[in-house]
Amino acid sequence: MTIDRDTIAFAHSLADAAADVVRPYFRQRIRVIDKGATGPKPIFDPVTDADRGAETAMRNLIHAERPRDGILGEEHGHETGTSGLTWILDPIDGTRAFITGRHTWGTLIALHDGTRPTLGIIDQPILRERFIGHSGKSEMITADGREPLRVRACSSLSQAVVSTTHPWSYFDRKQRAAFESVCEASRMSYFGGDCYAYALLAMGFIDVIIEGRLAPWDVAALIPVIEGAGGIVTDWEGNPFSNGGSVIAAGDRRAHTEAIAILKGKG
């Protein structure tokens, strides 16, 4: 699906609006609310006024300029639309990184056509780096200009850099064992990238990323960016990734195939 210029410009305006809200909160002493404290299995699930305010700003723009489109956001839920298109929003993907002063978080914006994400943005407003994928291509936008994104060749898992956001928090025990087996077969593993790791994969610095538990807003925006750079995103069975659950992203299908074989055998 080819995305028209007006839609691309609107997606950028959403990222700009979120960035304006979020920047003043970064590396400040801010209130952190634990959304997970009351769940059946309590886990620390932080949210801040920056998360909620940024999503509200994006929703207000959609309501004003594209009222027929649906919205699915991490902080404020789902609003159905009538256009067949849905904006999927994660105002701060990597809130743990955000509240600890690291820059690996970002704003994720995707446009879903009812079948799959057709446009995705990973925006890092502190570094002022924006990664956008649509219409079969991806690029990085900075103050210095625009640069096409391209994954790098990786002929085997033994040559791969493998990454995940956290080596155990987002895996169950069987998934963790499977992930560790992939790491043992790789050249190097590195943790803690949040959504920025997927941008690094699209830039050709990481080869394989494996996660055990992602929500739709965690991954929808990543798919057009990675696929537009020549990479692949699937579930652990090798099926096209479409919703929440386990995910593997890779720059080279050869490394992806080897990693899938290990995950299937151990999972």
C-alpha cells in the first residue's frame, strides 16, 4: 500500500505533538505511577504524566483532523473509527528507560489498514532522530537530512548480534531458556534497547531481536520501519506478526531462519 503525502505529513505532526509534550519531562523528578500494582500478578508497570499527556495530544490531533480514523493507544484505550484505518500509539515505549534517564525510549506511531501496519514511526525526540517506514521503504530523519535505512547482511546466527529489552522480565521460563539458546549460538548479545534497538536493526547495527511478550502498540510501528529497510518481523513460529505476543525481528533471513529453528525446538 502506498501512503499519500498528506497522511505522511499528518503522521509527522503526531510525532511532533508528542515530542513537544515529552521533552520537558525527561531527566526531571517526575511522578511515576505503577499501573501493574493491582494486577493478578503484580509487576512494575510505570506510567508518567508525559506518557498520558503525549497520547492525549496525539488523540486530539486525530479527532480534529482525521475524525473517521480509529485509535488504539496504550494509555487511553481503543476508539473505533469508520474509515477502516486505525492509528496505533505508544507515547513512550520504554518508560523504564525514560524514568531512569536513558535515551533508548521513543514514541511509536503506526497506521493500520485493517490487515497490517502500513506506516510506522519510531521517534526519539531527545536525540531528534526519527525513523519512518512506509510504501516499502524506510529512512532516518535528523537535522542533517534524510538517510535511507538498510539492514546489514548476516549469513549465519554465529555472526549475529542478538538483543532483547530485558533478558528475563518479558519471557516465561521456557521462553527464557529458548532465548538463551539463541544467544549461545550467536556472536554477541546485548540488552536494554527498548524500541531504539529496532531502529538500530534497521540501521544495520543489530541482527536479531527477540521478545517474549509485546502488545500491539509495542510492535505495530516497528514493522514498516524494519521491513522497509529489508528486514523481517514474525512471531516465534515464523508467521507474520500481526498482534501481541512473542516476536522476532531480523535483518537477514538466514539468521532469522536459524533463530526460529532454535526457538521452535526449545519453546
